[in-house]
Amino acid sequence: MQLSNHNVLITGGASGIGWALAQGFLKRGNQVIIVGRNQAKLDAAQAAFPNLITYRCDLQDPAAVEALSVQLINGHPDLNVLINNAGVQYAYQLLDEPHAVARIAQEVRINLGAPLQLTALLLPHLAQHEEAAVVNVTSALGVVPKSSVPVYSPTKAALRSFTQTLRIQLAATSVRVFELIPPFVDTDLTAGREGDKVAPEVVAEAFFEGFANDKVEIRVGKVKLLLGLHRWLPAMARQIIEKKP
Ligand SMILES: NC(=O)c1ccc[n+]([C@@H]2O[C@H](COP(=O)([O-])OP(=O)(O)OC[C@H]3O[C@@H](n4cnc5c(N)ncnc54)[C@H](OP(=O)(O)O)[C@@H]3O)[C@@H](O)[C@H]2O)c1
């Protein structure tokens, strides 16, 4: 993929990994649209980069996602790259969580339902372009699940599986399908947890290198080692993940 002249939509683009990706695309000469819930964060991002386009949308709401996709298709005919980055991670013990059913629904919707819905709605539009991409941000926990985040891990496993099937379905089209697998990153999502975190910019740089080289599965930093280990010694990989904060 070229690194410039795209029109890129990034969900969760006002903070963390999404914001690092947004700045990276802007600096490389792309038009960038970010989506988030928090208007103050969207405004701050827009103030830093006046060319940036922002949309407020709660991805938890299917009707809002549908309305957003109509606005995007009508308002941004050049849109050719979709980055499904927004996500949440809830840590709880199912047995002790009084609102488990509601929390499950929320996490499954944001991490899985919304990216699938947005992909399905935007795909016909993306496929009209000579060069297009869908990028799904998953996690090593989608391969090696962690017991403290019992729903996050399966949502990422399912998003990874969807990414792989979509890649095959779209092989004969102009749409390339990427999976970005970050390591432990210093963002709001990991706030308050100790450990060897990398900066979101490190993830963004690894992404741009992979994107430029059409590397469809972009494993960043220690993810390479962990997934390699998981292939041959899955029990050891699970032990390592369980010990992480
Ligand atoms: N941090 C890590 O160690 C790590 C590792 C592997 C994978 N990842 C993945 O990387 C992605 C980005 O996470 P991050 O670490 O950068 O965390 P983050 O800073 O908390 O960013 C998450 C983003 O998702 C958006 N978001 C969440 N719920 C939303 C909703 N209902 N509607 C609209 N936007 C919503 C947030 O926007 P608002 O603030 O406006 O709600 C925020 O911008 C996630 O998919 C995460 O699973 C992270």
C-alpha cells in the first residue's frame, strides 16, 4: 500500500493507538477522519490538526453506526481505508460481577459488533477504489486468552478470525485486509497497570512499515515472540500471559 493520498477513517482515533495512527497518516499526506464518543477529545485532536475531520459516534449503538456510514459515504466519496481500532477492555470475575450480562453485551458490541457492522456497510464503497484497505486492530490476547479479561480475549479472537476470512473473500478485489496486533501499550486502556509498555507511536511506526510492505498481519514488538512461542509451546505462552499485570 502507498503511504500517502489515502482517505482514512480511524475509529477511536482521538486517543492512544488510534491517535498515533491518525497523526502518522496526517504527517504522510493523507486525509484523516476520526470517530469517538468523547467530544472534548475530538475537539482537542482537531485543534492540533485543523485538517482533521471528526465525527462523534457511540459505536455501541447500531443505529448510530448506520447513520455514520451514510454520512461517510455521502460526505467522503474518496474514503478508501477503514481502521477498526476503537475498543474497550473490562477486567472482572464472571462469578462476582453483578452486571455481567450488560457488560458482556457492551464489550462484544464495541469490540466485535461495531467493526463487523462498519466493515459490512462501508465495504461496497471501499471496493470501488483502485486501492483500498480494512485494518482491524486485534490483540495477542485473541490468540493467547487471559483469564482476567474473559470477554475481551474472545472478542479479539473473533475479530482476528473475521479478518482472516474477509481477507480470503476479498482476495480478488482491490481491498487489502490487515490485522494490527499491538503489544502492551501505554494508553488509557492499560492505565494503572504496571509492566513493560511501549508508546503508541512505536505501534504506529510498525504499522506503517507493515502497511507499506503489504504485510497483512502486523505483529508488533513482543507479540512476535509470544505468538511464535504459542505455536510450539501453547501452555508456556498462556503461563506468561496469566502472570502479566
Ligand atoms: N493498549 C494496549 O496494550 C493494547 C494492546 C493490544 C490491542 N489494543 C487495542 O488497541 C485498540 C486501541 O486501544 P488503546 O490502547 O489505544 O486504548 P484507548 O486509548 O482507550 O483508545 C480506545 C479508543 O476507543 C474509543 N471507543 C471506545 N468505546 C467507544 C464507543 N463506544 N464509541 C466510539 N469510540 C469508542 C475511545 O474513544 P472515546 O474515548 O471517545 O470513548 C478511544 O479513543 C483497541 O482495540 C485495543 O483493544 C490495545
